[in-house]
Amino acid sequence: MDQVTFPGSSTAVAPLGVGTWAWGDRRTWGMGSYDTSITESTIGDAWRTSLDAGIGFFDTAEVYGGGESERILGRLLRADPARRDRLVIATKFWPAPWKLNVGPALRQSLEASLGRLQLPHVDLYQVHGPISLRSASALADALATVVEAGLVKAVGVSNYSIKETTKIHGELRRRGLPLASNQIEFSLLRTRPETSGLLRACTDLGVVPIAYSPIGQGRLTGKYSASNPPPGRRNFSAHPMEEVDRVVAVLREIGAQHGDRTPSQVALRWIIDKGAVPIPGAKNARQANDNAGALGWSLDAAEIEALDRVALEGTNSIANRVWQHG
């Protein structure tokens, strides 16, 4: 199985993680689109299924559900301590513009996250977006301080542009730290990170791209279509579902050539083969098992090219919703 190690961390994991945005976060999605079948029991099933499949990277954030996502993950970790050393646990600092004294603010947020996660340190701590009024130098200082304190193994960012990634990478390097990751919205419905050169820039800098919303909030699973669109707040894509249907049709064709892989599995594998680490959600064992089916095989060059031809560049709509969330 392919593996990835985030610069600054020594733990190797499969190039596929689990995004926990929906774990306990009803506010963002609203009652019209939040799946009420999600319970802590179904989340626990997803957790165990993911671990048993060799998936060891879990991503959360202090703003997800007002910290509830971290609390759920903390309870799962406490109940399964034997596997902790094989996992990479990541969370994020919300760099609100009013947090002008960013050093103490970041450390206070991190310590609160560690309390909810019931951990002495996290493997990856990320700045949740380029919205701070403080400089890259000040943010780098704040990150270096918590690494030196042993509270963080590796540091990353989220939704940073090429210019912003290059700047924070340089500031961290001056402090003897690598920039481990940049978490971005990347999928067959939003290829802009590739077409803009951001993926290449990350590769050149040694930064691991982490792809959130890798199956377009379920639109690439085949569950939805032009005649059965996503409900509520999930229906915020700039793409008409007729265009999405064309992408799903190619996913199905390619999946049939690989032992009847599902559209989701092919969409996730496309991201992995592009050099990024997708973090799909998993609300139950079935979804976790389906996600894991993206591991252990690869697309060939012709299949990647076929998907590239139907892929959509997209907008940054999901990222904008994250800013509203905070």
C-alpha cells in the first residue's frame, strides 16, 4: 500500500484520510441537509472500519461543531489507545482577524483542542485559512513556538494560494521547520488547484496537498443526478447537475474496468494519483468501507486523461462557506 509522511512527522499513513467536518456539526449544513442518521454509534463504526482498512489520518478543526468534532474524535481515541501511535491526528487553528496577538491566541486554541481530543500533542496543526491580519512571519513564530513546546509534530495551512504557500513556507524554513501541508478543495468538480499551478507549487516545495470535499459533497457518488439533486445546502455547486452526471458516467465506465469500483472510489483514486491526499467524510461503516476501496490499485495514464477531459474547474464555493462558518 502506498504511504505518505507529512514533513515534520515520522508517522507514515495511507494516502487517504477521513474528514470529520460533519461529525457533530449541524450548524454548517442546516437541518435541511444534515443527515440525522449520523450518531456517535455510526461514527464509531466508521472509525473502526477505517482503522481496520489501514486508514490512519483523521482531520478535524476547532470550529467544527463548536469543538464537538474534536470531542467525538477524542472519545474514540480514548476507547482505542493501542492504535494511537499509528495514527496522524490533525486539527486546525481558526485565525480570526481579531486575534491580533496571534502567538498566545494560537497556543490557547491549541491547548483547548488538545483538551477536547484528550491528547498531549497533535501530529499536524494547520492554520485554517489566510484570513489573519498578522503577517506570515508572526504566524510562523506562533507555529514554531508550539512545535518547540512539544505540542505539535508538524504544521500546515489550509486554502493558501501559491503566493501565500510560498511565503509561509519560507518563513517556517527560516525557523528550521518544514511546511507539511496545504489543505485545499480539490476534486473532479474543482480542478483549479491543478490548473492554477498550486499542486505543482506544493510538490516543488515538498508540501503535501490535502484534498477536502474530494467527492463534491456526495455529488460524485452517483447517488445524486439532474433528476435527483442534492438536498438543502449541499446544492451549492456552480455546476449544473447535468455536467456532474457526465463526470459520474466516466467514473462508472472506468470503475467497471477495475472490478466494479464505485464512482467514489475512482474519484478518490484520481486525486491520489494526482499526488494529493483526499479526506472524504465517513458517517458509517458502509461509507468508510467504500472510501477504503480507493486504496491498493491505480488508474493508468489513459484513464486519468479521460477523467481530466470531463473534469470541471469549479469555484471556491466550499472554502467561502468555511469562512462563513468561522
